[in-house]
Amino acid sequence: MNNSLGWLTLFLTFIFILSKKKDISIFKLLFVGFYLRSSLVFLDQYFISLPGGNFDSIGYQKKAIDISNEYGLKILFNMFQEDNYLISRIISIFYTIAAPSEMMAKAISVAIGTISIYLFYNLLLLVWNNKIIALRASWIFALMPSMCLYSSLVLREVYTTFFLIITLFPIIIFTRKMVNKKINSITWNNFSLNNHLFFILYIFFGFYILKYFHGAMFLGIFILIFFYLYYFFKEEFKFIRNKKAIRIKFFYVIFLLLLPIFLWISNVIKIPYIPEFGLTFNLIDILQRRFDISVINVVNGVYGSNFPSFLIPNNLIDFIPKVFMRIIYFLYSPFPWDIKRFEHLIGLLNSIILIYISICCWFNRRKIFQKPELKLLFLLLFSYIVIYAIGTGNFGTSIRHQTKFIFILICLAAPKLYNFDFNLKKSSVLKK
């Protein structure tokens, strides 16, 4: 494989970092994030095999070569297919333009991961309007072991994180536009299809792309719909009580919101990993079979990373407490008693950081529930945690899934995170 293409990709990413040199704090943040990720690529390419760099990663690269050889640039006209290989089709474009290169594919992940740091910083500025808070949380994002690892391998996680961050921008802006500042609540009287159509299409397209990286991510759009519906119905009931009538505008707003659900029910929209609407009535049986399979240690036997068997519910009464325990394991495992291999120590470090971030988020709970857009971010995060905790059976996979959306937890905890860069307070650059 041609490693020179990988080095070229890393060099071009470094040029992007140099373009931010006017702001030394941002430059330092991006440079350190880039250095850690590119160093892992260097280690994986020349010395050791990084955890998670086998199986799926190798499969995506081989698939990219096959697609490049068979379709070339024609694949641009058929990017979205009902499989798990959108990442391979993206990489195949670069393989067609240049040449197949494993290191280039990894370097593309580094580039996306580094740009995601910058995007996350800007997302924090949008949410908190404070550069010190944004930098402090961005450093956590840049240094977190799982973020670094999966930004240096050919896996879907870094792509998913990138597109989810991009999608959250219009979500936050749209939600703020819908807020009545006098009552600090979302009101659909502020809704105008002409003014907000761009944001609606942007959000839907963002989740549409996420669906092809990992199907469960598309469920986020349903979370948004139910969130807005709650406020809209609440407001309309108040209006009906006072005016004894239903406004016409209410009906087309509800229709617009429910349209994605109708498309899913009618099987126009199919979501990978998510059963069709007709099968949802057997959801408990489907989940039970998945729980039973999850305890089988296929790869490493007793030294694997599977969740303990006591997390499998035995009946409906057992389901809710066991799901709660699975959420704890999904977020914070491996625990010290789960460590069986050296690779698990990396997961333990990641879990310790997550526990710290979760505590900071708890201390920031009052601010989170003061603003509708922060409530929405929390609801989206919580929903993803529940969905993936139910569908995950080992902490190796759970750490991978976390990196898709756990940056939302960092965002919500940002004001309470420790300011470990002591120069930030002294720098005149960091004024609001």
C-alpha cells in the first residue's frame, strides 16, 4: 500500500491547523489533537496493532478497494445504499482519485477527527457563548482516549461524530428561534415554514446521512419530533381552553412534524438495525434474543469484554431494572473487576473520565433545564444512551458506540469542567 498518500493527507490536515495560527489557543488545541491522532496512525501502521483496528476496519478498507475497482467515480451517484458501507464508498472515492492506501484511509479519519474538534469548539461557543468554557470542554474532547483511538482507525465512529456535530448546529439555532423569551418556552407561534424550511431540511438531511453510518442514529429525529410536539400540544391546549377553537396552522405544523414517522410506518424510510413498524409489536422478543446472544464470547472467550450474564432480563418485570443496570455498564464499564487484558486498561481510563464528566453534568443540571435547547440536547443524549445500552452486549463495543454521541455529555457538562489550562484566564484573547 502507498503510505506516501497517508503522509500527504496528514500534511494537508496540518496545513488546515496552521490556518488557525492567528488564535494561538485554537491552534494549540488543534495541534495537540492532531498530534495524538496522527501518532496513533504512525504506531498502528509501523509498530503495533491498535485495539479495534481489526475485523470491521479491515472489512471497510477491502470493501472500499472493491467499490473503487468496480464503480470508480460512478459510485458518487449511488452513495446511499441499505448497507453498512457508506464509509467504504467515501474512502473508495479517494482510492479512485489517487490509489488504494490503508494509511491514507486512516489519515482521512485523523483529518475528520481534527476538524471535529474545531466544529465541537464552535458548537460550544454557540451553546454557552463563552470561549473559556468552549476551550476547556474542547480539550476534553481532543484528549479523550476513545476519541483519539477511533479518530485514527478506519471506522464509522469518527464520521458519525462529525455529521452529528454538524446536524446539532441547525437544531440549536432552530430551537432558539422557536423560543418565546418572555416565558422561556417553545411556542409554535414563532414557526414560519418560509423562515425555517432551510433548518428543517438541514436537520432531516443530517439525520438521513447518519442513518447510513449507523441506523440507530436516525432515531434522533423522532426524539426531536416528540420534543417539539410536547410543547406544541401544551400550547394549543391552553389556546383551546381560552378561545374554544383549534387554529388551522396547528394542523399543518403537526403534519410536518409527523411526516417522518408516517414515512417510517409506511416503510418508505427503512432504518438499519431497527425493526420495521410491523415487527415493533414483537420488540420484547427481539430484544430478548439479542440479550441472550450478547453473553456469548465469540472472539476472546473468558478473556472477552462481554457484559455479565446477570444483565439479561428474564421477564417483563425484570426488564426495567436490568435495562437501568445495562445503562450503567454501557457508560462506565469496564470496571476494575472486568479487567482481563491490557487493552481493557484503556477502557478503564476512558470510563474514569466519563464518570468525571457525568458528575460535572450533574452539577450543571440547573442550567441544563433552564433552556429548551439544552433540554433537547439532554433528551437526545439520554435517548441514544438507552437505545445503545439495550443493543450493546460488551464494553468494547459500548466504548465505540459512545464516541458517536458522548460529546453531547461533554457539551452539557462544559461549565463545570476543571480549567486545567491556567493560562486561559490570563489571556486577553479569551474574553467573551
